Amino acid sequence: MPRLHRAAAITTVCALSAAALLATPIAAIGSTAPSLVLNEIVYDDAATGLADQVEIYNAGTETVDLAGWTIADEKRDSFGAAPEGTSLAPGEFLVLEKDVDFDFGLGKGDEVVLFDPSSTEVDAYAYENTAPLSVWARCPDGSGAWAPATTVTPGAPNDCAVAPVAGSILINEVDSQPADWVEFHNPGTEALDISGYEIRDNSDDHRWQFPPGTQIAAGQFLVVEEGTIGLSGGVEAAFREPIGIGSADRIRLYDASGAMIDDTLPWPGHAAIDGDFAAATLARCPDGVGSFVLAHPTPGAANSCVLPDVVINEIESNGDSTDWVEVVNTGTSAVDLSGWTVMDNDPTGHADDTTPLPAGTMLPPGGYFVFDQPATFVFGLGNGDTVTIRDANGNTVDEHLYAAHAAGVLARCADGTGDFVDIAVSTKGLRNACGNPVRINEVESDGGSPDDWVELVNPTSTELDVSGVVVKDDDDTHAYAIPAGTRLGAGEYLVIERAQLGFGLGSGDAVRVFDGDLLIDETTWGSGHAATTWGRCPDTSGAFAVTAESTKGATNVCAGEVAVSPWPGSAEVRVVDSIPTFLEDSSGLDVQETADGAFLWAVDNGEGRIWKLEARADGSVEKSDGWDAGKRVRFQKDAADPGAAGPDTEGITVDGDGFVYVASERDNSAKGVNQNVVLKVDPEASSGDLIAHQEWDLTTLLPAVGANLGVEAVQWVPDAALAGKLFDDTSGTVYDPKDHAGHGDGLFFVAVEDNGHVYAFALGSDGSATLVSEIAPGLPGVMALDYDTVRDTLWAVCDDGCQGRSAEITLNGTAQPDVAHYARAAGLPDINNEGFATAPASLSVDGQRPVWWFADGFASESLRTGTLPGTGGGTPGGETPPLPGAGLVDDNRNGLTVNPSVAARGQEVTITVGSAGAGTDVSVWMYSEPMRIASGTLTTAGTITATIPADAPLGAHRIAVFDASGGLLGWADLRIAGAAGSGSETGAGALATTGSELPVAAVALALLLLTAGAAAVRRRRRDA
């Protein structure tokens, strides 16, 4: 229930009930308009320790029945309301809380709207994320202007009072031509007596004093002009008599004791704008801060400085391995960028997450500079954000607000001056790729097959018309125009041979591509030829480099690159939480299998909240009893401080004893400091917050990284799955659990976002930590980890920084484990997925089991589910199949059939490859745990028979046929249902049959219907 407050006493509600007949009549709808207003907004729980809150105040003279009154945020698609029967008396406050009275979250820069029962908007306030406490309030209550609150006062009178600041005086602006005047500023909240304060120029013989009784008021801009009367040598004198401000001069200020308190420092000449001296002064921006720069004259008012000709030129917020912002100098003079910073729409929360540029950073005319993660900032640019470039004094030099991530990048077209548009190809630190988005992808300059060639690529998701695009080398007379009607499908390649080009490519040559007169892409390979070919690495989007091999008309293969295969599970991915269920900072996932079923654990990094959810075979989940609101995990040091900001919990895992571990990359109360800590909690120790039982600080054992680029995931893996398979860096041989006494019965793997590496730790019961192994999965960043109990592999998953790719790591006892890379599932959007978890075999249905992804930045539609095969790949008996189970995907079934498709143990089945394969020597393998069940030659009809092993596990399997070279001819599904002649399927998890097999899908549907029925009886409220 919301908290209803009255300024008079906390017993007001009871008193009103007891004295109902004497109370002020409740205003009826349709009578005089009630004076309800929004009064206080609390919008950032990390800053305040409070849930998002909206306070309503009755500024009128009548009690108002709140039935039908609602609030919303800027989207106006979700509404909150007071509880039934609530009324608000004159002078009374009502506080509505997120997750209690409304489901939406208040963003860092949002709007709150108040509607009356007729849905008429009666009050609204759109706030910016600039309040130091993340609280906006009316002062005085109900009628005052909105201002940042100095204290949080839900349900009580607002406080916007500003702490007094002693008066002071600073030189603020100087004009030396055509008039001489000096402006001073008092930034304090109190007046200052400046009697006897003295102004000097660059000579100590030139002195002018303020006369006795002179004060500068709080906030005042005081101007001393040529004729202003003061004292010089104890005699009254106009300012111009002792001081004439020259072209190369300075102004200094001394207090009454003779101590210098401010100095402009010398300037080299009169200030001028485009040669106009009257149009320019030297001033500080913001007022009283920093060095003096060229400005427009503003005597007696706030300064207006001339900003450098530097503009934001390109923004990458989504598609690269890092977020970055490119600026360009459009002026004719070099600009000193020393101390400059970049900021997003959260200048308060991210104040510690940006690094000023080092002294001496210069940007020449026409030059580009890139603010890049993690060197200059560690926050992420969101799906709809504001990018601000500030100078060393905090002045906004340029700013751009965008509504959503670009499909490619946001870039100015024309370069440096045009509007921002979404273009397909990023050109980090280079001219923007405006015009036709077709790009050079690979070049053969040294006699390929049959000769030199140029490969172009369509980097977009739609078809491109490339008619008329011109390709040149470094000679403008060598030009080839692509014929009319030439179109390139999304991601397709166009190879242009030397015979078409009409010219060859030389040593140290170039390839340039033009759309009309506009240069849209170019590359040069320096002196000599590339040893193989010269291509983009990675393919389509990367910078040019020498490739690992020539791939004419196909995806580039680069040095050290792992080929990317299609997702080995289903292409279909669906949303699990279509309504707000979690918070907006979703992060890690893990699955726990127990005797009571499988549970999905989830964690939020904004406030360290975790959830326990019942996981089902269809991928749906339901919050477990007692976990509707989740539970916050807190540092041991914050045990007595429930309002502490808490850990930035990025990952979650569960060990074999049921203890939950979360990985934190920083303390949310000190966001500018990286601190990689694993916290252990007993999830059932409390119905509320969970204080860590134990903590392990891994910071010094991991690479030094930016504050927000540390540990992103944690995964516990049992020793039984690691012994003899993981390479132990401490011993230089395979892992033996006995070598690490006191660590329990498993290791903890953590992933570091900055370098994409995975580290295995033995966490001692005494709080010690030993780094056992380091693995490089070949991804630019890793956001999630999961141990797959079915495939006996470790998954490392990247987010939209590398298009959602994942690495499957198979430990092989060496320092170089086997790594396979997969593209994200076709139905999975390329968003900031920070969590990933796979289901155990117990949730397999029809050979498939669910997996889950968890996306940061969404109040709903953050949890998605897809599938992986429900059976995995071992190699029993020392035999190794030609292809791992993960390699059997829908695209390589090749029409193979198994008859019957449901067979018993010991039963013979016929596998049909097709007559085209007649006479081929083949081997037949059965997967869950791969085993060869037959070898021989295909008949003229392309068939072979095999007998199902008597000890084969019951359930879903796959039958694959390989030729003598190990080439896959095809595969098909098979279900094993009991022993031959038994008439029923038996064994753990089997379904009994009565004359015919009951389809598993039908059973699943029945279970879903039962669940739905139960839900209708037992109402469960889901959290936002």
C-alpha cells in the first residue's frame, strides 16, 4: 500500500475515519476543479536508495476523492493509481511508489503526468537528469517552481534550500578595445565587502582601488568602466587614469591586505571576432571558472563565450565492440582538447565514468578525434540517449540527442556540417560514409584467379542498387562504372574482375569507390602487395588488414579468427516477460536443477536484486513463492545501512549446495572505481535483503580495466566436469581438484568485459582466491557465461557489441581449449543481452530444451527463450564422431529418414540417404552421447540398416550418416521407446503408453493447461 502522510500527525487517516461526519466534504467529480498537483519526483534508486516515487499534494481547500485519478510517465501507456478508497485532504501529501502503485519506471530524464477521473491531464512535469539527488520538488509545496531538492522528503514538506556560500570575487570578463572595462563576479550567496581591493594591469605601478563601503552582492556581475571612480594613491580617480588596458596586457586583483586573489594571465592581443574588436571580449565560461577565452560582450550579465568549431560527427552506440563518439574540427585553427570530456544523459550518475583528455591533446583543422571506451568513458550509450561534448571548464561544445540506436551508425552527411542520418558503415576517425552504402570488402592486387579483382559488399539489411557506382584505383583516369540494373542483396558480395575494371592494381596502389562525385569508400595497402589479399577484418565492418586466405565472393577469413556457424538451436526466439516483470538493469542468469525441479535465477545490476523463478520445458517461467519482489544482495560493510547503493551485480550462479553467488564489478556508491567482487549469499536466509556470507575481491588478480568494464559474469562449474579437462595454469598440467585445498567442489569462472577473457578461480573458504586458468574465447567482450550440463561445454556470450555472437568452449586438457563460434539465433534481436542460461536435460521435450537470454535496459521484453538440442556430445569408448552434436542443424538434414522414427531398444531401423548415394561406404552414428551403431555400403536404393543398442538411453536421439571421409550425408530424429516387444516405454522420465505412444507435445499442452488452471485459482502478482 502507498504511504499516506499528513503534515499534522501520522494518525490522520484513523482520525478522519472516526470523524467522518465532521470532516470536510469530499469534492465530487464535476464540481469546482480540485487543486491536486504533482509535488515531488524521486527517479533514481541508485542515488537515493528509494524506489521511484511520485508525490501528489492537495493545494486546495477541499478534500478530494482519488478514485479514478492516475499518473503516467512520458509514454502515457501505463498508469498508476492510489488504492481504492483513498482521499486527500487540504495540505495533505500522497506518495505513490513503483512496484506498489505503478509498474513503469521513471527514467533518467522523463516526464510525470497527473490525470483526473475524466482522463484529462491536469499537471505534468518533464524533468532532466540534472538534480544532484535525483529528486525534483516544488518549493514551496504545491505552488512553487520545480527545482532540485536538497533533501528527499516523501510525504513531508519539500526542502529546496541551498546551503549558503560565502561571498567571493573573481575577474570574469575584460574588454580592451574599443572600450576598457573589467567585470567581476561574486559566485556566492552572500555579499562581500571589497573596500580597498585593488586592480592592477601588467605593471605594479598601475593601481586602482575600490573605495570604502563598496560591496559586491551575491551573484552580482560588477563592471568597472573607464569612468568608474575609485582611489589611486589615496586620491579619487577614474579607472582610466591609472590603468589603460593594452593589446598585450593582463588584469590582476588584490585584496585589502595586498594578496593577489585572481589573475587573467597575459593575453597576446586585443580580442576580435572576424576582425571586429567591438564584437569581442575575453571571458570565463562558465562565469568565474577556468581560463579566459574569446567571448561576445555581456557586461553586467552572464558570459557568452565563443565555442570552438568542433562538432559531434559520428556516434556508435550499438554495433561495434565499443561505444564511441567522433568529433571533427570544422574550423581553420587547431583546438586544444586538453581536459575535454564526453557525457551521456546521466551527468550526475556518470560523473565518475568519464576521463578528461590528457594535456596537450590537439585537434588540427579538419582533424578527427574519437572518444572511445574505455579510454575516455566507461558508461554505455543507450537505445535513445544524449551525447554531450564538454570543454575543460564543463561548457557544452556540442550535443546531440537521438531517439534510438542506429541500424548502422549515426553520422553527419555532409561530413561535419550536415544532419545526422543512419548509415550502414562506420568510419571511426575517418570521413563519414555518406552516399551509397556499398563498401569495399576485399582486394586482390597480385595476380589472383584469374587476375586482380575488387570485391564490394552490401553491409545493410536491405537490397542495394549499385548502378553507376564508380570504382577507381589511385589514378582518376582509371574508372569503371557498375552497369545499370546491378543490385546487391543484403550482405551479398560483388566481385569485379580485372577484365571488367579495364586496369590492374599495382604495388602500393589504392581502390576508391564513388557515388557520383562523392567519395564513399577507399583503401590502400601501402608499399608492396598483401601476402594473401587485402580485406576487412572482421568481414564487412572491420578495418582493412592482410587476410588469412583469399575468399573471393565469400566472407573474409582473418588471422586468428574463428569461423562463425549458425546458431545450433532453433531460429525461433520468443519473449517471456511481455509485461514488466523485472527492473530495467537486467544482467545475469543461471539455472539450478533440484529435486523440486529446475529454477532460473536472474540478477539486476542497478540495485543488486535477484529473483528465483520456476523454469518450464516450454521456456516459460514463474516467480517462486516469496520471490515476487526479488531480494537485494548487500555487501557485508553495508549490513547496517539498508539505504546503501550496493553492488553492481552483473552475474549470478548457484553452486551444488544451493548457495547463490553474484559477481559485482563496482560498488554503486563509487561508480568510478572498478572493484571485482564475488559475493556469496544463502537465498533463503531472509525474506528481505540478503547480506553476503562471504566475499572474494578479485580485482588485483584480474587485468586493470575501466570502472564499468570489469567482471560481467560468473559461473560455478563442478570439479567432476573439470578434472582432467581444464588446463591448470598454476601447475602447467590438467586440473586436479586436490591441488587446491579448501576450495569446495567446483571452480568459479568469471568473464571480463574489457578483454573478453574468461578466468577460472578456486575460491577458498578462508576468503582467499587462486587464479587457476585463463581462457580466450575469441570474442571482443563477454557479457554472460553458462555451463551447459548437456553438452558439457562452457558458453561465453557477447552482447550487441559483437552482434550477439557466442563461443562454445570445450575443455580438452590443453592450454588451448576447442572453441566454436555461433551467430545469435535468427529470432534474437541484436540488443544488449547480458545474461544467458541453458536448461538441463530434464527439461528436454522432443529433443529440444530451452535456453534464455536476459537484456539490459528494458522494463519488459527483457527475458527471451529459444532452444538447443536436448542431447549433447560426449565421446564414449574413445570413439570420436566425425562431427559434434552441435554440428547437426536443420540446414544439413539433407532429407535423410529413419524408419520407424520411434523404435525400441534392440530394434532394427532402416536409414534412407537416397539413391544418389548408392554404393557409398558409410558409418551410422547415434547422438545423444555419440556412438557408432553401423557401418557398411549403401544399397542401390541408398539405404542401410542399423540396430538400436540394447542399453541406449530412452528418449530423443539423432541418427547421422557419414561417408568414408567424414562428410555428413544427413541426419534425422529418432525416439527410443523401451525394449523390443515390451509395448511400452520405461525408465526415468518415460511416458507410459496403452497401445500407442502419447505424443510428448500433447503431454506438454496438458501440463500447460493444468498450470493455467492453477494460476486462475491462485493469483500471483508479478513485479515490474
